[in-house]
Amino acid sequence: MPVASDTEESEFDAEAASEGLPINEVFYSLQGEGTLAGVPSVFVRTSGCNLRCWFCDSYHTSWEPTGAWRDVESIVEQVQSHEQASHVVLTGGEPLIHDESVELLERLAAEGYHTTVETNGTIYRDAPIDLASISPKLASSTPTPERDPKGEGEWEEKHEQERIDMDALSRLIDTYETQLKFVVTGESDLPEITALIDRVRTETTSTVADDDVLLMPEGMTRDQLDGTRSEVAELAMEYGFRYTPRLHVDLWNDAPGT
């Protein structure tokens, strides 16, 4: 089983001035998604996000951020306590909204860790990132009033306007080893994915191969994935992209700290 953090969960003001990073959880598990699926890794999950996907699988880092402010040194020490792991995944929320994420990545690099950053691709940072796992948000992610988990609808316009930033996305792709991981809700997402990939290939100098494009079924529980994984796998074969599972969901369902 994954090893969860003992950090006390509490609400906090993401805008408050504080040193360090707002941390929702730190835990040891298997990477569940992408090209490194199955690799033992320590996950450092920050709180706070600049977008609001209606299907966000870390609700308490975006819609209702919780956690505690922690200094970089204490985070690194907790990572080091999991001696089995040489991979660290910095995730969120959106970790790159925080300036201190750069300092954390520099410290982890100095300690010899391989780092993956899970990002929505709207923010560029100059940092030692071994793998930028970029998940551009599609129109199907927008929290329309009928899909808004809080039932307020206040994020619909902002999310739709800011979910794609081609300048930041292109800089990330041209700077780092990347994988483009799309959460797929159905076949209707594919025209937008292919159009975005075509645009990325036009606006970057890097080669973005079909093998770098990952389709991942939307769903936070085994039951939800049972209704989506086969369709998304077939779409990956049809379009020549790569399918990625949600291994942690298959193994531990929606248990926290996985």
C-alpha cells in the first residue's frame, strides 16, 4: 500500500504571504499515469490552481484548497525518508503557480532525484525538470453551471479563457522532455486534441511524436473507468497515440494518498 503523509489537513489562505510551499500531501506510491507508470515515486502535492476542471481528481487542491505551508528543507527531508524511491513527482493543483517550486526542484536535483512535474501547461518555469508531464485542458474540462461541483458557475469564463496558453506550452515543450497527457471524456475530444497537436508542432522547434501524446480515460473510481477505458484505448489505436492507464485507480480505487 502507498505510504501517506501525516501532515494535518486544514484549510488555508492560498494568497497568504508565507515562505515555502502550500502542501496538501506527501506520499510514497507508484506512478499511476504516463510513460513512467508503475515506477515507485514520492509524490509532493501542492495546493492551489489557476484552473478549475469540473472533474479534478484533487478537489482539495483546487476547488477547496487544504494543507499546510511547509519550508523546502522539511519537504526534502520527508522525500528522503522514503529511501526506496529515486523518482519524485511534483503535482497539484498546479505546482508551477508557486515560485518556491523552483527552489524545491533545484534541491531535489542536487540530491540526485529524477523529477516529474505534473502541469496544465499554462505556466513556464526555468527549473531542473526531468520530465514535464503536461496535461492541456480541453473544452470538455470547463466547469459549466451544470458541471460545476460547487454549483456556482463562477469559474466557467475564467477557466475557458485561460486553459490554453500557447506561449507557455511551447516553451515547456522546447525546454524539457515532455509528454502530452490528455484527459479524454469521449470521442468528441479527439478533434480538439489533434488540432492542438498540429498547432504545437507548428509553434515549437521540438519534435512532438504521436508516441509523446497520451490519452487517459476520465474517471476517479474503478466503476467510472470501467465505463471509459475501453473507448479511450480504442481511440488511441485509431489515432496512433499512446494509451495511459490510471494504475493507482485500478489498484487502490479512490483511496487518499495514492
